[in-house]
Amino acid sequence: MRLRSFLHSVVVAVALMQAGTVIAQADYPSKPIRMIVPFAAGGSTDVIARLLSEKLTEAIGKPAIIENRPGAGSTVGVDVVAKSAPDGYTLAITANSAIAPGPLMRSSMPYDPINDLAHIALIGTFTNGFVVPAASPYKTMREFIEAARANPGKISYASAGIGTSGWLSGELLKRRANIDMVHVPYKGSGPAAIDLVAGRLDGMFESLVNATPNVRAGKSRLIAVGSAKRSRFYADVPTIAEIVPGVVGAPWFGFAAPAKTPVPILQRLERDITGVLRASDLRSKLEDIGMEPSGAGSVETLAHIHAENALWGPIIKALNVKVE
């Protein structure tokens, strides 16, 4: 009888727990949601997050509160989310540095980018452009490549540092175009842009957001973009892939939750997040700061992550690069 009573108590307890879970899911969200931004306040990612926070608050009916947790190439903030309670109340703004291909360049990671997170949506991408000084003799990307091929080891290109998307794009270009360029790494794109404008560099990969002011001021010239298709802001500028197939460069941003978040909650989040990302007013605001909005859901986002690792993994392995 005691055993039967014990088993009955267990069954009742499990049933109550399941009922409580169902009620909690049905009532979701019943309190504010934390949006962890793994970058410092004031940057482009923070601006994107605040635009999304406003619209998501309207969509879900509860405040989406931003919390900046920068550090270690955005892995600190994402780790907070990966280890949070899987209840849908803590979300991460994710990026290539913390998910793909960034982790391939690290000797260790505090979380598994695929298995410890549920990737909900793809916010969009920031296209890298290839710029040269205004006085450069190279008017097109084809001319630049031909010069590099004719002068191995003499043409320079800069990036914001080893491990950045600009550096990866440069290394991909070297391999696909069969050219030998000298990489000049900087601690950020700002110092590199100063030297480029001054004519001390032959070219550099730079985010269109950062490159545009100098391009519009006539201090540098944009000769190619790294997106899959031409930028609507520079429709007359070809993609690098039009000249050298397969060469791209577009850092991306997404939304993720802890991996064991209940499916109904993930579905609700996916519906609301992709809904606001597809709204014309938000898309216009994101485009105004240089982003190519996406709004793709969970399946497409995970496919994008795998594609990023497949593209950059061989290059990272060949160079045996490690960043901490």
C-alpha cells in the first residue's frame, strides 16, 4: 500500500508539473523579456536592438528590455543566454562572431553555438565593401585584382584585424582569385580607414556603414560589395562575386533563446520576431543604417549558420588562426 501510495503521489506531482508548464506556456509572456545585446551600448548592434525592442514590445504586449553584456567577441553575452532558464524570457542578439564562423577560430567555447541555443530568426546582414583611396589608379575591382596578380606580395589590403569578417573576405579573395596580397591588420576599422584615405594602403574590406561617409565625401572609392546581390544604395557597384565567383562578405545578426525553451514559446517568438522584421516601417529604419533586413525564420537561420561554417571553415583551418 505504501508503494502504491508513493507511486500515486509521484504521478500526481508529475501531472501537476505538466499542467503548470502548459499554463505557463499558454500565459506567455506574462512578464518583461530580457534582450541580451553582447556588444557595448552605442554601437550599430545596440542601435538595431533598440529598434527591435520597440517593435517587439508592441507585438508581444510586454516590455522587451535591453541589457548590454559585451566581451570576448560577443561570446560573454551569448553565454548568459545559453545558460539561462529556458522559459522564453531571456533572448540573445547573436552574430557571426559568437555563432558562425567566430567559434571556429577559438580554442575553446563556453557554450555549443548549435546545441545550446535555439536559433529563432535572422535579423539581417551588414555588407562589407572593398574600398580604395580616391587617388587610386584602380577604378574597378577587376583592375585591382589584375594588379595584385601582376605584382605578387606588393599590393596591400587592410582589415579591422585578424578574425574579423573583413580579414576573412580578404583571405577568401586571395584564394579564389589566386592572388598574393599583403594583409595589414588594424585594431578597428577607424585607424585603417585613416591610412587608406591618406593613400598608405591599396585597399580594404570595410562595412558599408563605416565606408559610406568617406565614399560620399570623395575621400575613398567603393569598387565592389561583398553581398550576394548588389546593394540598393550602390546599384552601379558590382559584387565581388560578379568578378570572382564565391567571394562574399556580410556579417550577420540573429535572435536566439536557450536550447530547451518549449516549442510553443519558440513558435510564438518566431512568429512575433519575423513579423516585426518583415514590417515595412522597421525594414526602412534598418536599411537607413546600412543593414539588409532578412526576417527569415528558424529553419532558414540554422541553414545560414551551417552555410557560414562551411564557407569559412576551410580557410580558418588552412590558416590555423586562433583568436581569444
